[in-house]
Amino acid sequence: MGSLKALILASAALTGLATAGKAADLLPPPPMAEPMAPVPVDFGGWYLRGDVGVGIPQVSGSNSTFYGPGTVPGFGEDSHGLDSHAFIGAGVGYQINNWFRADVTGEYRASSRYSGLEHYANVFGTPPACGIGQPYCYDGYSGSVTSGVFLANGYVDLGTWSGLKPYLGVGIGGSYNKMSNLTDYGLGFGTAPDNGKFSLAWALMAGIGYQITPNLTLELGYRYLNMGNVQSGIIQCYNVAGCGPGEQLNFKLASQDIRIGMRWMFADVAPPPPQFQAPLVRKY
């Protein structure tokens, strides 16, 4: 009988211990996994671009080449310049990653009015053709210049802040500069045939883009564009017999440009899928 009571008491004790152990195992569930912030990834894709703008031309290194018999004593350059003009361009490019892209562009630069002034010694005729006591005669010039420019460009995007993307860029290529309707309004009135010339072109750029949608970006930019050389046809005078050799104008052309452009990405730029942390397992 005593053995039976001892066995019953031992069983009850074991049952109590098992129940307490199960209660100790009933801990709160592990916390829910929280998504991690998306990890930035590089992306690439083709894009189209279009640009319009205004250029402020800069003329430098002007000189004249003379052909035929005779000389031009006391010749000198006084002024040469071009009026501002509009341009329109288009291109295709590739976004290589988040910070570098490249494109090829072509643009047409509308006609810009050319004007110039030169002088030479007042030694022609008796009395002097340009007046007694006047040391020089003066020739004025008018005409127009148009250009076509083709560039291969590379850009570094400097990051994104609230949709704004500043960038720097360089470009190299060629230009075709054409001088038309050149007229010499001087002692010997003359005109020149239209003449075009291919030349090396290069550019330095800076600006800022605004990402309207993941695929569409609006750009406002500045560009210094060097378009190389402009060369006129040979001017021949008409109303003075033996007025001297034919003259050809030469100068270097650059422009300070302000551009507004749009870029359209073909590829969809989707964010990467969210990443989750592994469940936290606690052992007690």
C-alpha cells in the first residue's frame, strides 16, 4: 500500500513538471520581418533627346586673303561680328549607368547676320578717292552665316536631389559653316559667291535636369561651342576699274549657348524588389 501511494505521488510530481515545462515554452511569437530600404542599382537604356536654344556668337582671329594682281596698302581689320541666332537639335544616346551617359547629336543653327568693317590707305586716285586729308578709306561688309553641327557627347550626372540632376559634359565632332550673300559696301562695290567649309568642333557643357517621370527628363543647360573656321567666297568689285585683287574673309567662330532640352528613356526604370530580413529566432 505504501508503495502504491509513493508511485501515485511520483506520477503527480512528474505531471506537474511537464506542465510547467510546456508553460515555459509558450513564449511570444517572433516579430514580423521588416522590409529593408531598396538598394540602389545601376541601370541602362537607350534614349532620344531634342533641344532648342539661343546662341550668342563670338568672332575671333579675323583676317583677309587677297588674290590677283595689285596690293592693298595700309590694310587693317576694324570689327567683325554676328548677331545672336536660334538653333534646334536632336540626338540618340545611351544611359550607361546612374552617373554616366553618352549621345550623338546633330543641330541646325539658323542664319545669323554678319557685319564687318575694314580700312586701307587713302592713296587711290588724284585727288584721293576718300577725300583730301583722310588717311584711310573704309569698307563695310554684310552677309549671313548658317551652321550645321554634329557632336559625340559624354555626360557625368552628379547625383539626384528632389528630382534635380546636375551634370557636366564634353563633346567633339564637326561643323559645316556657310557664309551667304556677302556684300562689300566700299569704294569698289562687290559681292562674293556663297561658300561653305567643314571644320573641327568641340563643346563644354554644364546644366541641370529635372526628372518629370521615370522616363522623361527636362534639361536647362549652358554650352560653350567652338565651331572652327568660317571662310567667305572671293569678293569681286564691280563699279571701279582695276579696284584691286579679290578678297576672301576668314575668321574663327564660337558661341555661348543656352539650351532647353528633353530626354525620353525607352527602358522602364523600375525600382528593385523589396528585400526582407530573415525572421529573428530566439532561444531560451
